[in-house]
Amino acid sequence: MSKIRAAITATGGYVPDRVLTNFDLEKMVDTTDEWIRTRTGIEERHILEDGKATSDMCVEAVNQILQKKKIKADEIDMILVATVTPDLVFPSTSNIVCDKVGAKNAWGFDLSAACSGFLYAMETGARFIETGAAKKVLVCGGDKMSSIIDYQDRNTCIIFGDGAGAVLLEPTEEEVGVMDSILKADGSGREFLHQKAGGSLRPATHETVDERMHFVYQEGKTVFKFAVTNMANVSKEIMDRNNLSGDDVSYLVAHQANLRIIDATAKRMEIGEDKVLINIDKYGNTTAGTIPLLLNDFEKQFNKGDNLILSTFGGGFTWGSIYLKWAYNS
Ligand code: UT7
């Protein structure tokens, strides 16, 4: 019997309408459009309105998939949500998405791995498909980063945006889908990128709020160094392990944190610019949303059998790559 693999069979994506440009940020903090563009590649990002949450963006992405595939919500077995900005501490955003889309026969959970969350969740969903435990798994990655960003801190507020994407995983016996994966973590990196309060270590108090401890804290330069090395290394490692040369790779689908990190990874993989998918200019860093948003934006460009390398690096530290063979022509 041939091996069952998990294939992406549809994508969806959503960013809010409201746009926050570099020029808007010039009026809020001491920065310039030129600095942001040359240091990060970002031109604008999208911001979700008050009263809406990560689940609302995931619901938009999921509903696109249900419509595209003409499947009913009650046919879904699982919904996984990768996020660091859940609607509530509990219940999970997955539970809320299941309820909002009417996925009455689904179960699921949230997965927290910062910018690597979507790849961690995809790997998890793929295992449920490969073992036969599930037939239709929706994997969402999304964050309302604006809910944890300090718009007085120029080190972080210029980078992040809000958005979510989703993919449908289904079983296949063809030579497509998730072919290999390498996922890594090193929690000793937590001091360089984290949210200081709001968890069980430091629950919210007047003091934590006054000291602005509920926002993202990042030592950018240190994170940059780890990101450049580790994302490039893991991308090369998964290519070598699967005997893929730069010519064999159709596209690099990399976490959109900084254009310079993505360029360094592409260089290490020995692939040309035309194979590097970019949307950081429009969305900024949407944390768990970047990779599914890329897959959705470029879906029409992919052909069945294309070799995609999905790579990421983020808080934790967490990082990794998935080698995916695209399963369909749009
Ligand atoms: O997605 C999860 C993982 N995160 C990442 O991968 C992010 C990794 N880090 C980065 O992308 C970059 O480190 C940043 C974009 C955050 C910062 O870029 P950088 O080239 O590393 O800048 P820097 O922090 O070394 O700062 C250089 C200078 C400093 O001034 P001095 O000390 O040289 O006078 C900063 O104060 O730029 C200054 N600076 C700014 N200037 C204008 C920092 N932020 C800004 C700003 N506008 N927004």
C-alpha cells in the first residue's frame, strides 16, 4: 500500500481593510519611511478594528476555503490555530473558530510557537492525516499583533501587522504534499523576544500595565543574527536531506520578518530572486499569519508537483522548514 501523505488542497487568507503606512508611523514615533523600507522591506501593514479578534480573521480565511472547495463546515474533522494573540486565554481560539464557522463535528486546539506557529501546526495536522485519524484538517495561522504592540516603541511597532491565513489538509496517495519537515526549538532564546506580563509568571496588575509589560519586547539585533543563521541553515538542511539543489526548488515560502533575513536564506539555498515569494511590503510581519498568507497570495502561480520550501524563525526561539510538493493547479 502506498504511503498516505497530507496535501494542501485549498488556501484562504484575510487582512483587515485598515492600512497603517510607514508615513502614518512617521507621525507616531521617531522613524522614517526610508529607514523602515531599507531595514525591513515593509511599506504598510493592516490593522484590525477594536472589538474584533484573531478568530474573526481565521473565520474569514476558513470560509474562503469552504466556499472554494464547496464543502460544508460539518465535514471538517479538526481546526488547528497557531497564534500568540488568542481571543481569550481560554477557551482556545480553535474552539471559537469551530463555533463561528459551524464546524460542529470538529475538535482542535491552539498552538503557540510565535512566528513558527503555522509550520508547527501544519506538521501536527499532517500527522493526523497521515495516521488516518482525520480526513479534513484546517490549519490556521493568524495574529492580531496590534493588540500586543506598543505604538510608542519604534523598535517593534514598525514591523508588525494583523492578518491570518488557512490551508485545508487532506490525504493523498500521490507523490505530493508534506514530504519532509525539520522543526526546532531553543527556549533559552526567550529573553530576546517575549511579552513580559500577562502569563502565569506575571499576571496583569496595575504595575505591569503602567510599566507597559503587556507589549512585545524584542532585542532586534540579537534576534536578527539568530534568524539569519538558523533560517538559512535549516532551509539548506532540508534541501540536502532530500537531495534538492537550488534548481529543484520552485519557491521559497519564508516567514516575512525582514527582507534581509529572507534574502540571506535564498542566497544560502542558491536560488534566484524569482523563486522568493514576498508580501512583507504589504502586510509587515503578521507572526503566525505570514506563511499561509503567502501560500494564499501566490496560490495561482503554483503548479502541481512544484517543490516548495517553507521556512521560518521566531520567538522561543523556534524555527524550521517543511518541504512541500504542491498538489494542484488552480
Ligand atoms: O518575526 C520574529 C523574529 N523577528 C525577527 O526576525 C526580527 C529580527 N530583527 C530585525 O528585523 C531588525 O533587527 C530590526 C528591523 C528590528 C531592526 O533593524 P536593525 O538593522 O537591526 O537596527 P538596529 O536595532 O541595529 O538599530 C540601528 C539604529 C539604532 O540607532 P543607533 O544606535 O545606531 O543610533 C536604532 O536606535 O536604528 C535605530 N532605530 C530606528 N531608527 C529609525 C531602531 N528602530 C528605528 C526606527 N526608525 N523604527
